[in-house]
Amino acid sequence: MFASCTPEKYELGKVTAKEELQYTIEPSSANPNDIVLTSLTPAAAPLWVTPYGQSIRLQDTINVPFPGTYKFVYGVESAGGFTQADTTEVVVNSIDQNAVDKPLWINLAGGFGKSKTWVLDLDANGVSKYFTSPFYFGGTGWEWAPNFKDIGWAGVSAGDYGTMTFDLMGDANFTADNKMFPDLSGTGKFMIYTATNELATVGAQVLHDKAQGGAVANWNARMLIKTLDADHMQLIAFKDPGNWLIYNYITLDYYNTH
């Protein structure tokens, strides 16, 4: 004997229409680099898409430390489903001084509103003033720091490799003037990733040679900052994940006074 039954019917609630979305995306009056996101749509859970990830807060503040045009998208999940607004573009015109008031930024570029110029630690006579060579070798589980005079086989010529300047005047600006290889010179931007101790440049490359440096996979990829103080810096440039070069730099001030 069989009994029949009537299937239950489930109905979703009303979908929030795009024109019903209520929200604001605007700079903070206290700090124009802080972008304040406020969801005003009733009975809906927000989902913000920002340049630095997603947020589900009714109100959130996203710090944008450098000038540029940034995209934000607001959406909500309501009883009837998900609705998303058009992209909002926010123009930021200045550096957030607080964002670059950290040791890595200060040691590399001098701090907010300042600049610092660096050279490869090698001169035309083959002399390195602080390190034993302008570059060292490294790989998984090992590193080798030879004297420059002992690695003629590496093919790197002594010479004036020029200068590179990092500044925080209006933006995170980077300029390289490679006198040995002018085609490697240029002007662009730089970024320090403080959480991972990394540096990346765009539009120009840090000073390097071609004999060994030509084996680096990508000079605009993130480089690990091995050491950095007020006058000395070591950057790890990867040939591949298990094989790299360590380039050694000193400030122009240090070069001129030692």
C-alpha cells in the first residue's frame, strides 16, 4: 500500500535590485589614504571587493598608502541572492606618511619626503668598500661569499655601475642609471612588502651586471631583502627557486666617505 505526498515548495525571498543598493565609499576626513566603506542596504549582508582583498563588514576602512586609481566593488547577499553594484574608482593623490614610517622604508629611501641613492659595491679598480664582492652566490642550503678578485671566471667586469635612487616624494619612485649597461636604466616605482621582507621595482631594474645577472629569471619580480641598514643592502635575486645571487649595495654617501 502506497501513500502519495505533495512535495514541499521552497521559495527564495526577494532579490535586492541593483538600484536599491545603498552604500558609500569615500576618503576619511582624518586621513585621505583611509577609504571608508559603509553599507546602508537594509536586511542584507555586504561583500566588498577591494584592492587588498574582500570584506564582509558593514563598515570598514581600507588603507591605500600610495597615489593611484583604485577599484572598489560593493555587493550584498539578501534572501533572494547576491546583487553587485558597478565598480567605483577612487583616486588617491598622496602617500600615507604613516605607512612608510617603518625601518625598511627609512633605510631604503630615507623616509617620507626624502630620497636615498645607492651604488653596487664595486669600483673601476675592482674594489668593494664594505662587502668582499658586489655579489655572492646562493642556493638551497648553501651560500658562498668569495672575494671579487678570486672569481674572474664569473665574467663580471669591474667598473662604475652608476647609481639607483629610491625616493618617497609624492610617490614611491625609483630611478636606475646603469652606466655599464645603459639599456638597463630607467624610471619607475618600487614597493616594499614589509610582511615578507621583499622589494620589487617596476619600470626599471636595480643595478646589476649581465654576465651573472642575465641568469636571473625576472629582475622585476619580488627580491628578498637579506640585509638592510642605513648604508648597506643585500638583495636576493632568484635564478630559480633553488638557485640565486645575492647582490651587495652601499649608499652613495658611504661610497664617497670610505
